[in-house]
Amino acid sequence: MKGLWNRLSIRYKIVSIIVLPILLITITTLPVVSYLIKDALFRRQQDHLESVKNLVIKLFEDYQSKVTNYTRLFSNDREIKDSLFYHT
């Protein structure tokens, strides 16, 4: 390796001193950056799915309470019960 370095011209030595560290830094940081981006996207997707799940649960609870309220109304109002009974 030392013999190869001695045979290189000064131009190639300067280029290799500049290019090799840049190449080494790029190669070592790319997997880390890729992992961070992938993890952030996965976390964002999970947060979105969680918010959709919570929205659906809230909608079901709202509709369930509305159905319960209508059921109570129909069961308490004699006139509505009679009209429903005769129309069915």
C-alpha cells in the first residue's frame, strides 16, 4: 500500500485525500439516514391509523347513543308506538 501511495502523482494524492473522506462519510451516513426516514414514515403511518381508528370508534359511539335515544323516545311515546304498530 505504501509503494502504491509513493507511485501516485501529487494530483492523484490530493484528489484521493479529498474524495476518500467524502466517500467514507457518505457511505456511513446513508444507512443511518435511510433508517431514520423509514422509522419516521412508519411512525407517521401508525399515528394516522390510530387517528382513523379513534374517529371510527367515536362515530360508532355517537350513532349508538343516537339509536339508544330514539329507542327510548319510541318506547316512551305511546302515540309513536301506535303509529309504528299500525303502519307495519
